Amino acid sequence: MNKTTLFSKAKAALALGALALSGNIYAETVLRVGTWLAPSNPQNAVVWPTWAKWVEEATEGRVRVEVEEGLGHPKTLFQLVEDGVIDASFSYHGYVPGRFQLPQAVEQPGLGVSAEAASVALWRVYDQHFKQANEFDGLEVIGMFTHGPGYIHSKEPITSWDQIKGKKIRIGGGVQSVLGERMGITPVAAPAPKVYEMLQQGVIDGVFMPMGEQKALRLNEVAPNVTLLPGGMYLGSFSIFMNPDFLADLDPKDREAILSVSGEKLSQMAGKAWDGIDAEGYKVAQASGVNLIEVKETDPMAREFYAMIKGMKEEWVESVADRGIDAQAAVDELWSIARDYENGKQ
């Protein structure tokens, strides 16, 4: 065999190798995830990176997750995914009043569990009960979770309910709206990323949020007081969702692989991540000298709060009577699962 023949064969082999490599590159599917919270938020710092790793491992590298930031108001993300502008995202149900009523079963005050326990319970009850109501028509829900217990972060100390009446308090919608009405506040609606600026400029006097935002949104700099009621005042519910056409267009084995690392597995991981930022937020508040007003169950403020929230769960049951499910059975099951999980009975 002469040198020319050897060179030609070597060149052909290299070309075939490059073609094969090129084919592998172009065969990779990019799953575009939209997000809206700060990079320090647990959803961006923990949840998306962890799930991205799970997806890439489960699909053996055939599907790669890319996160796109700053896509506008979080309420628009449901529509952006439904329209296929992005392939997946997450958002807070309270930002779209009237549409996502059923997940508010987990938001009701008095549950008193961690975000991890609440998230697992919410996913299981969504899968068994809420899904059939089609509140998420046009979307494929792949996870449900909550943030940790919500408290009052304020510019001035709040040690009695008289001190909060008439105050301008940012609320995120959902059950917070009902609580705000019962407390007699002046509600101000705004997405979470706007809260720091609104407190700094005096547009609002305080905000209902979980403890993690002392760190994630740097509330320790603009809200030097936190009133912590036992068990928190409420939970906030979120869904993680995908475009169903994107899923349908995948190879069946990749579609099943993605779903296998979603559902309860993803919900549990998300809730745990949000619990983690709450613990960090509490430490940041302590280190920053934030005035932590820890209300005891026997204190007048706690007893008045329990009286204030009486009947809220029953009102929620009535509000979803048109959804075609047994709402009372669903919320009872959700609370039972959450409390069992919290007590180690998974």
C-alpha cells in the first residue's frame, strides 16, 4: 500500500469521525428552562442545577437543560411555556388569581410543617385528586412544592395585630390575600424581586414572606424586624411545568427518563431546598442584628391569630366546589400526609 493510499484512508477515517461527532452534537436536545428569581434563590441555586443533572444522567446526555433568566413577570411564565417560547418553568399560583385554586389547600394556615413535608403531600394529592380538574390545561405539571412558613418582615416592630392594621404590606396573592383582609392591612401586590426596592423606598411598610428571603432578597437590610408566629402564618404553593408538545416530541425513552426524575422526587427536593434557605435566612437575620420577635403559642398574639384564621379551610372547600373533586377529602388527605411525613412516617 503506497503513502498516497494510506493518507487517503486516514483522511477518510478522520472525516467519518468528525461526521460522527457532529451527529452526536446535533442529536442533543436542549431543554430551555425559564426562571425569574434571583440567582441566590434556592430554585436557581439548587433546584434547577440538581434537576438538570438528573435529566442529563437519566437521558445519558441526550437532553441538556439550559436555564434562561429574566423572562418578565412570573405570572407570564405559564403562558410562555404553553406557547412553546420556553420548554419548562415554575411559578407561584397566587400570581394568577382564580385559575389555580386547588393547590391553595396546602397554603391554609395551621398546617405547621416544613416545605419538604408540604411539597411531598401536595404532589401526591395533586396526582391523585387535583390533576383531574384540569386547572393546568395546556401544561404538563412535573412537580409541586411550597416555600417554608411565611412571616411578617417589617420596617417597624409588629408585636400586636393593632400595629399592622392599615399598614401597606406586600402580598403575593393566594391565601395571603385572605389573611391580609382579616388583618386589616392595605395590600400591595408585587412580584418578589420588587420587594427590596419597595421597602427601601418606603412604598411598603412590610411583607409576608418566608425566612429565607432575609438572605435571598437581602431583607435583613431593609426589614429589620420579623414577627414569627408559631408554625408560620401560611405556606406558598408553586408548580413546575413543561410544554406537553416538547415532551411528546422526545424519544419515548427520554420522555420517560425525564418524568422518572420529576414528580414526587423533584417536589421533595425542591421543598427541601427551600427549607435550607430558610435556615440560612434565620442565621443571616441573627448575624445582622434583625429584631426576631418569636411569638409563643400561649401569647395573646398567637391566640388572636388562631381566632382570626378560623374557618379559612372551610371557605377554601366551598370556593372550589365547582372543580369536580371531593375537596374536603383532598385537603384532609393532604394535611394527614404532610404531618405524617413531618413525623417520619413517609
